[in-house]
Amino acid sequence: MMKLVKIWTRTVLPLLCLSPALLAAVDNAPNRQVKVRDLATISGVRDNQVVGYGVVVGLKRTGDSQQTLFTTQTLANVLQRLGVQINPITVQVRNVAAVMVTGSLPSFARPGTTFDVTVSSVGDAKSLEGGVLLLTAMHGPDGAIYAEAQGPLTLGGYTVGGAGNAKQVNHVTVGRVPSGAIVERDASVDLSHLKTVSFVLREPDFTAARDVTAAINQDFGKNVASFIDGRRVDVDVTTSGIASVPMLISRVEDLSVMVHPPAKVVMNERTGTIVMGGDVKLSPVSVLHGDLTVQVTTVYQVSQPAPFSKTGKTVVVPQTDLDAKEGPARSIALNEGASVEELIDGLHAMGATAHDIVAILQAIKAAGGLQAELEVL
């Protein structure tokens, strides 16, 4: 008696689909006018990271187990400050979880300013759903306490059921406390003593730095700005004639400059996502794409001994067959200055998948046919 079972696996990769109208709009899009505030930040004006260690209470028996010793020790310290003495070795509480609290102290934060904090479990708690963060000191890089955090958690997921019948959506061991931290120490930056205000571009570009400098000098009618390199533009406060540094920053940030987007192609091979800038141009190139299909089929054959046989046993013997088929190669030819639309249309006509397009673009770049920066995520 023989039983045949065929098993094979097929992987389908999505095709990269972009509408011709969208591609044409991207390819023909003019340079955009952008505010300086969207291109640059002020040197020295930034957020600061703060971190703290605390406990979350009020869980429904989903907290840390007894094996997590530091949780009971922390709970004992908290209760001791409140006048309650307990032995952390003998305590067994499942409604408490040890957590790390992180957040960003906003620039110009003053006592009383609030900001959001993220709470993450550091023990073996199953869920922080329904928990409340107890008062937690938030420390800066210098070790000083800049804020205190406390409040109920909000989670972006949930878990229901138990044992072998449970369902979980998103992460339930990480939550947030909206406006849960209150600033206790003044961390604002004093701008009144500045003699030079430095604008730092988010993306280094000598052309953008030159244009920002020209826009500032044109607006003030004199040379008050100079670009140091491709990322930094300095503005002299004294030469500008504006005594208030915040007023000077506001005036500069409200200026508009022309943005020249770089020719760049960003590809994510894991998700099949490919994004091309409108300024991407191609040199004359020909693409030859073959069609090779490989299918592996495994057949399981059951071998049994003869009836009433005293020797032998039933065994399952796998037999693997390999079938490879190669279709005719398809090709496209691109002329000098070919656009993104022409490339995508040609690749679609070849039946290339997103995975194929990633490999093809890498080959075109290696051949010198892609006049753009190629970044693979």
C-alpha cells in the first residue's frame, strides 16, 4: 500500500505599482519654496533625554514574578518611605512591575512644564494593562533630577484569554503616560548673551546653506550671515541691528528658500518598497532580465512489509524532485536622460517584481547608468 503526498512552497513578491500620472508629477515637479524653520534648527536649542526607574502598580496579576528580586526590593523601599516595613524576601505580589521610564525634556522647559513619558517593563511582567506609575524621578545625563513622572498608563494593545487560548495585539509591556512628567528644574537656554546665532541644516547641503545665507542677507539688506560649511549658517546678532535674539530667530525662520532635492533612490528589500526622487536620471542602458523558475517537490512514499511477515517494519521514505525551467530573457533599452516613469514602465512590461527591481537597480548603478545616490535599507 502506497500513499503519495506532494508538498511544495511558493513565495509571491508584490509588484511595485506607481501610477503614470503620479510618476509624471514627481518627475516634472519644480523646486519648492520651504521655510528656513523646516530646513534648520538652532545650535544649542534641543531636547534632552531623561530616564528613571520606578514601579507600576494596580496590575491584574500580570506583574513580575517572585523570581524578579529587584521588583520586591523596590516595592519595599517605596513602602519604607511611606512608613511601612516589609521583608522583600517573603513578599509575593503579582500586581507590581518594575519599569524604566524614558522621555525627552523639551527645549526651554521650565518648572511646571509637562511632557509625555514611555514606560517599559524590565522584569518578566506579562502585561502593564491597567497599571499606574508611581512617582518616579527623571534623571538627566549629569545625574541631576529634572522632572518627576506619575500617572495611569495607556497601552496601544491588549491581551485576553490564557493558557493555550490567548490573543495579544501589539506590545502590552510598553505604555505611555500622557503629560505624566512635570519639570522640576529649569533647563531652558539663555539666548540673551548670544553674539552669533548658528542655524544647523537637518540635511547637509552646500547649495542649501548658500541659499539660506543669500536669503538672510537679502532680507536684511546687508551681509549679516555667512555659511561655514554645508550644514551651518552663522548670523551676527550685532550686525543685524536686532537686539532681541528671539526676534532675530523668528525673522530668519520665516524666510523662504528654494529647495533642490537630491537625486536619490531608497530601497527596502525586505518590504519591496522603492522610492525615487524626481531628479533621478538614467544614462543609456540596456536591461536583460531572465525568467528562471525552480520548483522542489517532495513525495513521501510509505513502504510496508508483506502481509503476515514476521520481519520488517513500515517506513516513510521521502523522494525529492527538482524541476528548473528557464524562460526567454526579456530586455528594455533606456536612452540618455530617461525618467523614472520610463524605467518603471519598462520594468513592469518585463514582469519584474519588487525583488527583481531592487537587483536591477543595483546592477544599473554598478554599470554607471543610474545618476543618483542608491541607499538600501
